[in-house]
Amino acid sequence: MSDKKQKNKSEDAVKEGKKATKSKESVTKDIKDIKESKKGEKKDKVPASSAAKKDEKEKKLAAFSAKKDGTEKKKDTDLHKSKNVKKFKSAPLLKKNPIINILDQHRQHKLRIAKIIALISIAFIAIFFLKLAYEDHSKDKETNKKVGEIEKKLDLFKVKIDKDKGFTRNQAVVQAIILTYKGERVDWENLKKWQAKRKQLFETFDSKRPKFSENFVVPTVAIEMMAIPQGEFMMGRKINEAKGCTNELPRRMVKIDYPFWIGKTEVTNYQYRVLYPQHTEKKYDGYALNLITQPVVQVSWHHAQQYCKMLTFHEQQKERIASGYVYRLPTEAEWEYACRASTDTSFYWGDKFEETGKEYANILDQLSAEFEKVTIFKDSPKRDGHYVTAPVSSFKPNAFGLYDVSGNVWEWCWDWYNPGAYRKQPSLNPVQTSPVVSEIIERGNFDRTHKIESTSKVIRGGGCLSPPLDCRSAKRDFVVPEKQNNGIGFRIVLAPPIEMLEIRDEN
């Protein structure tokens, strides 16, 4: 152990000696360098030749300038870096309170969100207005197209009006008037234009008195009237007619001893509004009842009768009415005579309704029955194309050229209802002029019913939601004269006044 210690001590002593030697050598070297530098300075001070001096100076200046340029560039770069570092180090975000920094960041985030929302809103508004502009342009284009088509048809009718005469000419005028109503509906911004055209067309009707046995058009309201000759027919139902009522019996021969005219169709909305411009109808289950060529509904017996009186007054003022005749509602006998049109069957096309009937009448078809949740009748057609009232003349006419005598809407007759009328009335020009109290089925909208006791007026023909049996030619029904609903309209006749018929019966 003692030998090792001594050996280590000797090694340490040797190392310290070496260090001391190195330090002496470095000191000696430094002294030599200083002496040599001093000698160099003395040599520089020794004068040299002027040419050598000049060359040496120029070399030193060139070296100095190059060195200076490099140094300055380095300094600029270092300075720029140091400034950036200072800026970064002196950023207020780092010096602020961390909570304030978070709040600032949150505020900036909210501002960014607000800007984004504002931009999206502006984009949506722009798209919305562009869409509106496009839709308006499309509508205008579509409107112009429809207006163009209507005006072309009007021009064709004008040619026909100028070319034809009599009833055919007047029918063309009626069709042109209907087109002006359609144009008014499509191009409502030019309402006055269409009204002026319509007024001009109404003035083009022939202002002659109708001749017996000739069809004509009533100039005041543009209603086409069909001439019905005097004659005889079997009124009431056959004994074996399916599910008829006792008030349709006994079946007997009835004579109408005067010619008369009856409306080709039920009075339409536009024809009624000529005298009652404020009249309108609401929709039924979303289906329109107010179209210009749909039959007018929501009119009581009194309204219908007053319409006839007003029409008579206007036509008499213009001297366009047959002598001894007035416009009024048809009697039951006149109505059934015109409906049957010389037929002897349950319907004016046959004894069964079935699929053939859907070509002639708008009634309660199977699809409508399912929708209304009522009984589906065996004879009902599957689909006749209409759920509510159809525009008049949509189905085939009878032999007298009358449309919708069966179906579409029930039609007011002049007569008071009497369940025993067929047993008591005469066979010549029968009409029930005195009211009779009876138990009646009061009808709500589209044939919804309840019982009451009252005097009532006769309605005929069945409606668009009536089963086939209610559309038979012999079917009689009755409601109070004040009733207004969506299932009752009317058709007019030009015939002798009721008072004249009573006098004829007495004679």
C-alpha cells in the first residue's frame, strides 16, 4: 500500500512539472511574438522608394475597402436579425397577462366568426334575390307565352265571328268572351285591357228577338239557349225502375203545349257575375269551385229567381225577348221533358249508369266515395275525372244538346214540393204553385243530410257527389228555398210566365 501511494505521488509530481514547463514555454513564445511585431513596425518605418510605396498603398486601400464592404454587409445582416429578435422579444402578447391574451384571442375569434356569418348571410341574400329574379323572369316568360296563345285563339274566333252568322256566330262570341276571362286571370296586371276586349265582344251579339225553334244566345249574360219543341212525354218512373221513390209515381202522360228555350248548360260563375259581380265561392277540401266555367253554387232559390227577373228586365229594355215570355226557373215538367229528350229509360243514355254513364254525367265515382268515406254503389264508375263540380260541357250532351242535366249540380225548379203532386196535378202544363209542408231531407254541403219539417222547393238532376240513382231522369228531391250549398245551382228557361200556365190549366 505504501509503495502504491509513493508511486501515485511521484506521478502527480511529474504531471505538475509538465504543466509548469508548458506555461513557461507559452510565456516565452508570447514574448518572442511581441518582439517580432515591434521589429516589423520598425521595418515599416524604414523609408522605401516612392513607386513601391504607392503600389503598397493602393493594395492596402483595395484590401481595406473590400474588407470594409464585407464587414458592413455582415453588420447590416446582424443588425436586421437583432432588430427582428428585439421585435419578437418585445411583442405585447408575450408581455401581457395570460388571461388578457386569452380574452383577446377569444374576441378576435368572435370577430372572425361574425365576419364569416356576415359573408354567408350576404351570399344567401344574393342567391335569394337572384332566385326571385330568375323566377320572375320565368313567370314573365310563361305568362307571355300563355297570353300569346290566348291572343292567337282570340284572333281565330274574330275571323269566325266576321265570317259566320246567326247562332254559330254568337257561339264564337261566347267562346271569345270566355278567353278574355282566362286572359284576365293569366295577365292580371293588364286587367283593363281584357275588360275592354270583353266589353267589345258583348256588344257584337245580334240584337234580334229569338225565333221559335231556333237556338240563340242571351246577349246580356252570354248564355246559350236551346229551343225545345212542344210535345208529350211519360213523366215519373217506371214501376220496375230500380229503387225509385213513391213521390215519383204514378207515371203519367204529360203535355207541354208551348215551345220554350232552356239553358244549354247550368249558369256558370262568369254568367252569374255579369249581374252579381261580387259573388264568389270558397274551395271545398282544397278543390276550386270558383272557376269561370264551373256552375255557380251557393245560390238560394230566391237568388236564382231574382237573377231571372233581372235578366228579363235587361232583355225587355233592349226589346230582345219573345212576346209573352220571361226568363225564369223551369217547372218540374219542363225540366224532365228537356232532360229525357224523347227517351223513356232511367237515364237519357240507358237504364243503367255503369261505365257508359261517366261519359254523360259527373257523379259520385268510386274514388270520390272512398275519399268521402261513404258507400260505394254498384253502378258507380271507377273514375269520371272530377272530384267536385266540373266545368260545364265537360261530358256528353243529351239528344236536345243539353249538358250536365244529370250530375254536376242539383238544379232549382220553380215548383213547390208536393209528395203527392203526380196524383193531383193536371196532365197539361203541370206546376205546383202552392206550398205544402212535409218532412224533408235538409241537405248540407255536397248532399250531407238531416230531416226537418217545412215547405220546400224541388231540385232535380243529382250532383257531383250523388250516387247513380239520384241522377235518374225521374228523381225528385227538395230543400228549403233559402238553402245555399256547394251542391245546388240552376238552369234558366225562356217560357210563358207561371201565371199564364195557371190560366191555361183552368181553361
